[in-house]
Amino acid sequence: MAARGVVIWHRPTCSKSRGALALLREAGLEPRIVDYVAQPPTLAELRQAIACAGLTVRDALRKGEPEYAALGLGDPALDDDALLRAMVAHPRLIERPFVFTAKGVRLCRPPERVREIL
């Protein structure tokens, strides 16, 4: 069945993202899949997703990506706006997968966190 309003910011190469998608499908849901690297969220969308998931901006930042070091994003003097701008410009820096349902938003690491919003 189609999942009304269920969305996953997905990266097919990511095992955590594939795992969350599989759990959604096991629950009988077919979410709208957004390849957030090809179609990055706006700064406002990203800010809202992070806040709704109860995270800090740094919690949602992938620190292992080459861009993280290249852009000096580990600098504690950088504010949230600077980090968000970097994440929108370089969407691989966005931690994954974010899942959105009527019950809330979660960064599904581990993938089983998706069950909290089903």
C-alpha cells in the first residue's frame, strides 16, 4: 500500500538507508523516496528536519566525508547556519537516512529507529 506522507531521504549506497527502507516495506509501506544527494533539501527543510528529529546540526553532519575535513567543518567556531549551508551545498554531508511519517521524523541510525514513528 502507498504510504501517505511517508518520505525517506535515501542514499542507495548506504546500508543504513537500505535497511530503513526495507523495514518500511516490511511494514507494508511504500514511501516516497528522495535521493537527497540528487535533490538536496533547502536550508529551511534541512533545519526543520533536524529540529523535528530532536537533533543538533552537528548530530546530522557526516564527519567521515572528505568535504567535512576539506571545508574545516570540525571548527567549533562555525555556527549552525554555516554548517547547514555546507550541508545543502554538499548534501553527502547530511547524515542518513531521515524518515518522515505522520508520527514524526527520525534519523534512522540504526535503521530500527524507524519503528518509533510507524
